[in-house]
Amino acid sequence: MSDETSPIPSERFTPEPQENAGTQSQQQPLVINGQYVKDLSFEAPNTPQIFSALQSAPPQIQVDIDVQAENKQNNLFEVVLKIRAEARAKEQLVYLLEIEYGGVFTANVPPEHLGAVLLIECPMILFPFLRRIIADMTSDGGFAPLMLSPIDFADLYRQRIQRAQAEQQ
């Protein structure tokens, strides 16, 4: 593949394994070509007044997560973790954080394992980096760092499969 058609700039990311570099069984099953912040937003519209409300009670924080995977070409995939964290204190918005953190992966696995690799293994690789960005962003916003608990991506994958099966029936 020429550099002109590649979605991965050679100076920024690990290059894709060459197709003639060996058979699929000799290739690494998963290669991390790169990872990046795709979208990031942090809003704290009620500062500085909200700090007095936080003195009497900690904020209630709602965190939503989504994982998406998209085939970019052949065995090259983009996996994106989307997190939305909304903190409220006494019905007032403390902060709203939205982030999309992505990675480009080369997956050399049988098709029956591809879903699990893209929606379990890849997010597990990306999550620690995303978690640090979220903690830094909330801390830099003047609040206690939001330290997300580990996420069971296997359970999220099972739930996705169950929803898809229920929709088919």
C-alpha cells in the first residue's frame, strides 16, 4: 500500500504489517497502530458559585460509556471509546465532560473472534489512557479528579450481543 492511500500517516503511527510479511498465523493477532483524542469537551458553567454548593455535599456523577468499532480497510480498524460524565450538586450542573478516545488497530484474527477483539481487547488497551485524561481534565477544571473504576468490557459486549439477539426476535 502506498503512503498516499494509507489512513495512517507514517510519521505518527506504527506502520501496518506488510501483507507479504508472512501468513496470518505468523502475524501478531493485534497491533496498536496509534491512539488519540478524537473529541474532547469540558464545561463548568456554574463556576465559581458551584464551589459553595460542593462544600455541603459531594456531587452526583452520572457516567455513560459507549464503544464503537469501524473497519477502515482490510484488517485495519478504528475503535472509539465515548464517555460522558455529568456531575450535579443540588440540581445544578457542576461539570459536563464528553470525550471520544480512539485507537487504530490491525487485527489479524479469525472473523468469529473479531467482535470480541474489537469491543473487549481494544477498549481494555485504550481505557487506562482515557481514564488519565478524564482525571486530569476534571482536576484541571478545579474539581476532585474523576477516577473511573475499571470497566468490564466483556460484560458490555455480552449485553450488546443480547440486545442484538432480542432485536432480531
